[in-house]
Amino acid sequence: MTKTAASFNVERNSTSDHHPHHHGRSQHRCPPSIRIICSCIKDFAPFAAAAIINFRTAADVLPIGLLQLILFNATTTSFAFGAAYLIFMSLWFPFKLLSLLITEVGVYMLTICVVFSLGRSIIRLIAFPGACSKVTSEIEGEFTKYSVRMITLACESIMEVAQAIVSSNPKSANRRANNNTLYDLPIVWSRAKSYRDRILGVYVEVLLYVYQESPLDSSKPTSVMPADLTRFGNNRLSGDVGDLSGLSPQARTDGRELMKRLQQVISLLDGLCLLARPVLEAGLGHSTKKNPLNDEAFAAASQLLVATTELRDCVQSLRPSASSTNTDEENGDEEEDLSMDTMRRKFEEQGSFKDMVQNGISSVLSMIDPPPHHSIFGLDVQRGCMMSRYRGCRQFWVKRPKGGMIDVLHFPGILGNGLDATGNKSRAVLYCNPNAGLIEVSAGMSLVGGNLPSASADSSPDGSWVDYYMSMGLDVYVFNYAGYGRSYGTTTCSNMSSENAYHPGLFARLARIFRSTFLAFTPTPHSLRSDATFVAQHLINDEGVNALIIHGESIGGMAAAGAGNVLSHALNTQHKLALLVCDRTFCNLEAVAQRLVGGWSGYAIRCLAPFWSTDVAGDFVAAACPKIVANDAADCIINDAPSLKSGIALWKELLRSNRTTRGIGWFTEDPLQYRMAEFENCCVNESKYMAGQSLFGVRSPVWPADKHVSMEEAFHFAACCKRIGKVAKDYRVATHNTEEAIEFSQALEAISSSQPLVCGAWKVVACCDGLTGAPLGVSVKQGYDSTVAWLCACLVYGPQRVLTLAEARRRKSATAPDAIDAADFDARPPGFESEESDVLIHPKPIPEVVRNLVEMLELGDESFSQLSHEFQYVLGTLQYLQERLSSTTSIDAARTCRKLDPPMDASIGCYMNLHCGHNNPFSKDEKAELKELLERALAAHDDCSSLELAVV
């Protein structure tokens, strides 16, 4: 919303008070605005003076002793001013020298450009952290720790097998004590084989592929494997996995050494398997007196034990030098030691102040000029390990029309491999990553999981979005936006070019910084939309996808909505877009920044990036296809007010769907009359400063006369709710004789008999369920614009929730009436009464809130006297909500949105109410609901496609 409080103020009546004549002068009229300003100055003057007196200055911050030393000693005063002057000169002198070269105007212009560029860099860093090398380094560091830990565990498991065989040698001095180890050898061998296939086999195959070496000898496979799987049962790598160009020379050398040692251990393990297969698979029976193993088997086990020990030591040497997870866990007890010696040792390890400054500079330089990764376990190896877990997974590139390439991974579906009766890939999902997401971690970092036959026992079918969609038989495509990972926008400074090899030295570093700062491609909102559109078009035109689902999470929702808007209006793709899913995203980026950083940040983005268009709501509404908007009202990253759900609701309800969505969801200044009423602590419509300037006929909307709620009515509802909460808080503070503040967002403690009835009434209002997430009290606490967003979301998306509850009621009882009942507003779980307490109350349905308010107002309690207008207006608005949400018009519109039948022009979409947070996966119930909607959308798309084929 772009309206400010000024837009809510109308001109005062033409009549005004007349001043008496003075000394024969003519009568003058004082403008109302002047009288308001004078009255405000008169009332605010004492408060302003007190604020100025209490304002903290530099003298207040300085310690008393230091302040006295500076001000009451002439010598120290001189030194202090001299030091301040030197600091000023040290800052001024470089600019003076620079002005001799480029003139003083040039210095000013250069400063403005530097500040502008720095501001844009900060905005890009916040908006697109996935393009920052810091995020990539953290992912590589975590994968390095994980890889070292997993290979170490595999080595220890194989060493346990080898040690068991060596210790059972009859020539061993401890033969009698160690012979029993062969009895449990099959269990140990089974675990060692699993580690060999899923850990060592994966890493050695990935290293052989990226080093372009010949694969392992498969002449002695452990079992018969399909052609598309390796001898270890892993997926055969396909496509450009990587060339290790982002690693240091030492890391590549370490990788070759690790590859050789892995090959050696696997070869020795295969040899031992041939020599000791009966014992390894069946063990040694208790009745067996003679050891069936020969000297050759014992020698092979000894060699395997030595080689595996060397491999373990080699991997341990690849552990990151910085603090790792393992180190922290091993030294957990030491960290708890708070003795003086321990603390002194920690401070010594941190180094001097000079070292701290150097570390700070190094951290900044590493973001501007990222060094190569110093471990073999970089993104290339991580990418290969993830692809090895999924059968049929492959990599390919999509060319960007304006230059550059997009890195794409394809995960075939589990059921039917996404093929229809004609053999074409019919159904697929294009997943658009969230802010800091990369395709290398789209399916998780763990080596456990995937769709391989050997992984069915320990894999989670829906641990990630890749697993979730694959379990439904859908092919999944994930990609990196240009500027993320290996994807790049232009060939000017592409990571794929050999000229970008890392060279040490000052001049090489300066060249890299200049190239990355001024020549390298940087992602923008437009580039994210374009990348998603290009990949979607490639899937439809080149990969043969006939039913495409585009799912965008967080900032990926902006890319998904943009692609859905373009594809739904293109003739060759509009009938192949089955569904658009915008998951926990925003209506525009500026509105989110205002809630996270401050109100000024939205204007800063507009000034520093004037050509950015982050209007997700506009693209979503314009997309002429079935669509889903999923939102969590308690999202800690994307506030409920700037969410996509709220943006669409504000546009649909307040702007009547006939204005642009640009700027909607922004911070809105509270209307002046309500601010003045709050200052005077009077009724929202009785401010003496705004006398005669009523905004509208003060009455609540009535259904069906009022088809929509106006802007003025929505803000008046917000002001009335806030006024009720404020008075209720004052009553509670006065009752308990305490200054403790009462939060709106709390469930509010039980109201005792000694408290006035207004507190109980506010408790009921605050717990009112808006059917789209947060209760009313939470929105009231967050401000006027949040309350308005709550009201609009309830009116726009509330009917869908009512319809869902009504359908569930009808499924339970065949004799249930078809008309909407008051029980259809109740989303509380069965038996909720037993779960409620003094501090835990479920949101109350609107009909129950209306009924309770009517009963309380009929009691005529004295505490309602100063809130008569507010309660009547809130009650009238809630009654309007109940009647409108129950109407046939609203229910029919909700049923149309939830049917997900194409096409859906200018539709608000099907709404999903989430409770999982921003970065967490969906809950079990939420995944089941999404699956039902997906099946509904795909069935509707198939019916539409069949109908078109029949017509042709």
C-alpha cells in the first residue's frame, strides 16, 4: 500500500470559527491546519523540552573520570583537541591529495559513486546471499567435515573386519582369546560392505570421474547390477560434474592421493573377499575346530589393515584447519573449563590485536576476492556424491539467450520414471531455490538416502523437496540462478573460462577484484525470473515435458511467479503449465526489508536499485494458470504483512483489483486522527484536534450492501482494536498495581473476577481466528497495517478455509447440511478443551467471538462506557466477516480457486495455511494437503489436455 495518512484526511467543512474585530481591523479566518499546529505545539512543548534535556550527548557517554581529566586540566585538554585534530587531518589529507588530481568536484562525485556502489553491494549481499562466496565456502567447509567423518567411519569398519581375521591367525600368540571374533564376523562384514558401497565407492567413483580416469575394474562385481548402476550399486555419473577448477593445486594433489588410496583399499578388500568369502558371509560355527582361512587370507587381511590405516590417517590430514564439528565435540568438556589457565590459553590462541585486525581484513578480502578451496571436498565432489545417490540423475546446461549458461540437475521420478503411455516425459517439477540455496544441497548433504535399491532401507522418502516429488513419480529439475554456483550470466568473467585460474600475487589479486567488481555478472530480480523462464521453456520444448509444475520457495517464489506469468501467456507453453506454487514468499522485496531492517530500507532499495522490479504479487496474479500460495503467518523472516498472501489480499480487497500491485505491503503511516486520539487517550473518533474532520460515515460494513471493505473502514477497524487492547491493558495494570506490560501476542492469562469485563472482552477479541494464520491480537500488536492485512486476508482467503472445514464435516456425516454452518469456522482440533490452560488458548472462531461479545455487551458493564463505539464497530465488522464468508458468492469463488482447473485468469490462487516456519520442511499434514492439491491439479490438466486432443 502506498497511501499515507495524508490520503485519509479530507478537507474540513467550509465553516470555521470567526475571530472578533480588534481595533477596527477586518475579520480574519484562521486555517484549521494552523490551529491544529498551534494546539499541538502548546501541548507537546513540555514533552519536547523534557526529551531535549534527557537526550544523551557525548559527554554523557564518556566516563566521569575521563571527562573531568579532559575538561579540568589544561594540558590534557590540549592533548585531547590535538589528537582530535590529527584524526581529522588524517582523514581529510587523502581527499585533499585526491582533489589535486581530479578536482574537488571530482572528489565529491567519486565519494557519491563509492557510496552508491557500496550500498548496491550491500543490498545484493542481503537479497542474494547464495551468490556470495561466503555461503559457498561455508557449504564446502561443512561438506569437508562430513566427508572426513564418513570416510573415517568406513575405514574403522573395514579395519574391524581385517583385525578380526588377523587376530584369528593360528600363529598368533592371542589365538585363543581372539578366535571368537570370527563368530560375529558376518555382522561386521555386512556393515563394512555397506560403508564400501555407499561411502568409499561413491567417493572413488566421483574422483575418477572428475579426474577423467578410467573407472574401477568391474570384472569381479559383488552382484549383478543393471547397466545404469556401478558395481557398487550407485548411479553412473552423467554430464558435467566438475573439473576441480575452484580448488587450490595442493587440494587437487591431495585428491589424487586420496583416490589412489581408496582404490588400493577397495582392491585389497575385494581380494580378501575372494579368499575369505565363506567366513565373511557365514562366520565360523562354534562346533568348528579348524580355522578355514589360509596364510594367503591372513596376509591379505594384514595388508588391508595397513592400507586402511594409512587411508584413515590421510583423510584425517584433510580435516579443515579451522574449528570443526568433530573437534568441538571431542573438546566439549574442555570448553566447559572456565579456569584462569584455560581462559588465558584461549586468549593467547586468539592472538594479539594486530592479529585480530589482520583476520578482519582477511575475512573482508575473502568475500571480495575468494581464494580457492583448500580441500578436495569442494562443490564438484559434493555434486557428484549427491548425483550418485539418485538413479538416473544427470547434469546438463541451459544456454541463456543474452549470454551465459545455467547449471541444471535432473532427478527422474521413482514411479514410472515420469513417463506416460506414449513414452514421453509427461510430468515434471521445476524447483526454484530459496535465497541461499544451491543445487548441490537441494537433496541434502548426507550420503544416506536417494532412490537406489540399496538405499531403500535407510532413506527418507520425502526428506527434501527432491525426495518428496520423486516419491510421487514426478521428475524433478533443480538449477542454480546465474551468479550462483557454476551458473553465470555473461562470458566476460565466467567461472568456466580458463583465464580465471587463480594466480597468487598483488597484481593478480587487484585484477580479480576489478574484474569481479566491475565486469562480473551479478544477479538481479530480473535475472532470477529470466533464468527460471529459460529453464522452464527448455524443459517443455527440448525435454518433452507436457505437464510442468513450478515450485518456488522464499525468493524462489519471485522466479517461479515470473516464469509462470510468461509461460501462461505464451502460445506454445500455456497449455503445458500445470501448476504454480509460491511457497513462503513475499509480495515485494522492499516490504520485507522494511520489516526486517527498518522503514527506510524500502526507499533505500528504490534509490540504490531503481530498475529492480520485485513485484511478486503482480506476476502471481497475472499468471493464467492453476496456482497455490503457501504462507506461515508466524514466519520470522517474511512477516505476515509483506507476505504474498497479504499482498494479494490487500490488492483484491482494498484496491478492487483495478490498480497496480507495485508498492503494496509497504509500511503505512498511521492515520493522523487515530494518532491524535491515541495521544489524547480518547475515543478513536473524538479527537479534539480533528473535530469536524471525520473521514467517513462511521459505521461498520454490512453484507450484502457492502461488497468490499474500504481503506477507511479497514483502518478504523484497526484503530478500534488497538484502542480496546490499550484500555484493557490499563485496567489490568491498575488492577494488579504493576507496570508490567501485557503483550497482545500472548494468550492472555485467565481473567479473575476482580478484573473489569473489558479485559475479558479483549481476551476474546485478541484470540479471534482469522482463518489464515495469526489471531487478531498478534496483528494488532504489530501495527495498523498488519491489522488491515489480517482483515483483508480473512476476507479474501478465509472462504477457502471455511469451505475446507465444511467439506471435512460433510465427509464425516452423510446427513450433514450443505449450507455453511457456524461450526465450519472452527479449526480447533478435537478435544482442544483439555489442552487449553491459563496461558494456552486456541484461536476462537469468528461466530464464537461474535456471540461472546454480544453477551458481554448486554451486561452493560461500566468498563465498556469509554469503549462503546470501538466495541460496536469491531462487533459489526466481525458480523460482516461471518456473513460474507458464509455467503454463496464467497463459497463459490473459493470452490473455483481450490478446484485448480485451468485456465485461471487473475485468480488469487489456492491458499495453504502453514505452521512450519520459514526454512523448515512441511509437516506431515501439510505434505499430505499439498499432495492432494498436486494430484487435483495434474488430473485437471490431463482432462484439459485430453479435451484439446479430442477437439483437434
